[in-house]
Amino acid sequence: MGTNRRPDSSRRRAARAAKRVPSKATAGQPEPTRRAAGLTTRAAVLGLVVCALLMSAALPLREFLGQRSEIAELRQAQAAARARVAALEEQKARLEDPAYVAALARDRLHFVRPGETAYVVIAPSAAPAAPKDAQRAAAAPAGPEAPWYSQLWGSVRSADRPVQVRAPR
């Protein structure tokens, strides 16, 4: 084939060199300046891709963190449940002992064994105070001069009390 054909790489080099050499028409004009180092199209596209990746990763990250906190709460609840089960098993073991049950019955229910005498000491107390409702009722006027809501409440209270029927003599 032809020997005056250049390989592709040499053609490219020649094209680049021709571009670098200024022509006679543009020799006196200044070279066009490149765009300032601002936002290029590639940088904008890269920024959009990065934003899209961050947005798509936000929801799974939030779910992951929420699940971790839920797992921690469930572990705490499980530990509390295990502690309660251990306490209940210990109480069950104590209640299977007849001596412990007898001591509980004597202490809480005041049971006594045959032949023992039980004494119950009652602490002296002050005179029982009148309930607040009785104090209010004594201070409020009775009868038709009382306000309507007092009469209504008095009828509700009297309806709540059982009727005392006197036996004939």
C-alpha cells in the first residue's frame, strides 16, 4: 500500500502542532483565555452525584441507628426480666420450705400453735377526727335556704345510705 500514509499517532501529533502554531491572521490578537477556575460542568455533575449518594444513604443510616437504639432498649428489658425471674425463683424456693411458710403465717396472719397464747398490742391513738365531709356539712346551711347544688348533693348522699327500718314494738 502507500508509503506516504502516516500512522494514526503521527497524524495526531501533527494536528496538535498545527493548533499550537499561531496563524498569520491571529498573530496580533491575544489568545483567548480559559474560563476562570470556577464551577465547571464536570464539578457540577460530580456535586450532584455526591448529593444523590448522600441522600440515598441517609434513610438507611437513620433506620440503622434507630434499630440499634431499639436493640439496646430490648436488651435492658431482657436483663430486667431475667432479674425478676431469678427473684421469683428464689421466692418460690423459700415458699417450698415449711418452716418459712409457718413463720410467714405467724408473722402476717397472727397464727399461733396449739398451747400458745397470742397477745396483740394496740397502740393508743388520738380521738378520731371528723371526716372533712361531715365538717363541711355542719358548716353549710340545711333545708330550703341551702343552695340548690347542696340540696342535690344531700339527696345523692341520702340515697346512698341504706334505709333503716324500725321494727314495730
